[in-house]
Amino acid sequence: MNRSPAVFFSSTLLPLLEKHSICKVAYEELTETQFPWEMDRLRLHSTRKKMARIDLNLRAAHTAADITCLLAGEGAYWLDAQGFPPIHTSLQETLDGKRPNASLPIWKMTTAEMYSSHIDNLRRLVLTTSYDGVILEQLKRELGDHHTFFMQEFEHYDRYVRVLLDDMKDQGPNLQFAQSDTIILIERAHITQHILDNHIMTPQQLGYSRQDLLRVIQILEKRCSAETPTFRKRLETISSQMISALRDSEATQLSRASRWEFTFSLLKPAPLGYRGLAKLSTIEREFFQFLVTSREEELGASEQGTAVLQAASDVNSGAILTSQFKKTANARPESQPQPQKTTQPSTDAKRRLPSQGMAYLNRKNTIK
């Protein structure tokens, strides 16, 4: 299937990564599969071992150099101290360009595009869960007594990623339905109708009248009904499910970025070799914080969105660094109910991360 890069990776960034990376490995080569929902524990373990071997070899070959690994749905890109600055600049420009308005509001996306974005997010999440364990192990000495705490935090994040992957395993028929030409055309027609009705563009700018558009919609609806009599209800259900899934995968990336920014905040200055990763964690947190905020504003506040945004805000403000352990959820992940698969999205209960935030670390003994 055709995939669009996640919004975080602008069209100008991937060519820069190709140009400046000292090593790049495709997603399929790392995972030995194309679809993220085919990942099981054995494949995840194998992917982590591959990434650990590559990362350690690069650090050994570039002694005392800063090595940063940027992960995308396309694969993993390792950068040295000379390659990272232009990438960081591009990421910052992308972020600055997104601030005025939501870059990809849900109302502008077809269900197929939501699937595409969500699958790209899942591919990236597969790689992040694998690589996080690699870096945590490398920072074991620097983290000292806090290493176990962070291992538990990231293991908790890993568990939820596996929940997201499991939720996609049975989506094949729905994905095929959403990608059919007639469904894409009718969704695009309705998006255009929204643009006209809300005076975002004029008929003159579009090149046809509202009446012409309504005639096209009528023809497309007849065609869709002939192919699938219940297409309206099915499309509504699938679209709602994908909106929820997309918000989940975006919120999970914010949760992950916040955890890394929190980790590096305890290691200031970041250890030699990991300073690019520290900068990357901050800009990723800023971007996904913006993206989740834009979803909350467009679609309404959700329990999960509120929780991860609060955790990100606490990390950014320093409020998360307190003198004693606290918990932001009623229970740790082991006792929290896992998100359940649903055939019909519920408007009363939102799916959520197993823990609604991060534990608060005792920083009495500051790490030097």
C-alpha cells in the first residue's frame, strides 16, 4: 500500500536523512516483515538485537563521537555529530511551520489516509520500543540507582505498543474497504463540500459549483450503495475506530518522547555520545505535544490526551522532578485494565494508556 510519511517527517527531511546518515537500515530489514501487526515477542527481540549490534558497532567505529539514531516508518537513520545539526534544523523548521494550525486536521483526511498515518506510526513505534532498550542498557552506569525505575517506565510503554499492534491484526477487511476507489472519492467529495460550506475556498477557486459537487456525491453514493448496501454505517464505524487508533498512536509517541526528555533531564549535561539524542527527545516532545493538543482542540478532550499532555507539561516545566515518589495513576500498569478491542467505538469511554502518566522520580541524589 502507498504510505505517506508521518507528519513529523516533512517531505524535505527524508532526503536530508539519506544524505547525512552514516548508516541507514530499512524497516523491513530490521523487522523482517512489512506490517507492524505481524511483530511478536521473538521478532521484537530480534529487532532489538540487530539495532544494538549496529549502534554499538557505530559507536566503536566513531570513538568519542556523538551518535544519534532517528527512527521513522521507513527505518532507522544513524547520524554523527556533523550529520545531526541539519536534521535538527529541518525538524525545528517543520515544528515552527506547524504551530499556527493543525498540520493534518482529521476532517481533511480520508479514512485510508488515517490508516496510512496510523500504520506509519506503528512502524515507528516498533522501532522505538526496540531501540529504547538498547540506549537504556548503554546508559546503565550513568543512570545509577535510577536505571531500574526507567526500565520499568519504558517496559510499561512497550506493553501498550503491543496492545496497539494487536488491535490492528484483524483490520485487513476494513483497510481494503477504506482503500477502495469509490470510498476514497466520496470521502474526498464530502471534504470538498465541507470546504465550500465553511467558505474555506470559493467555487471559483475550486473550478466548479456546489451544485456540481452535490451531483457528483449523489452518483458516488449510488455506486457505493451498489457495492456495499450498508457502506454509510460501515464507513462511519471504521472511520471512528481509526480516529481513536490514530490518536492513540500519536499520544503514545508523546508519552515516549516525554519519558526520554525526563531521562536526559536527570543527566544534564547529557553524556558524551548521547547529546544529539537528548536534543531529539526535546523536539519530538514539542512536536507530539503540539499534535496531540491540536487533536484535542479539534475532536474534544480525551482522558488519554489530557494525561499525556499533563505529563509532557510537567517534564517541560520541571514539575515532575520532586523530592519523593508519586503516582499519576490509580495503579501501575500490571493492575490497570488493558484497552479492549471494540467493534463499535464508544463515546462514553475512551481507550487509554495503561498508566495515565509517569511515576515521579525521587531526585534526592542528583545524578552527576
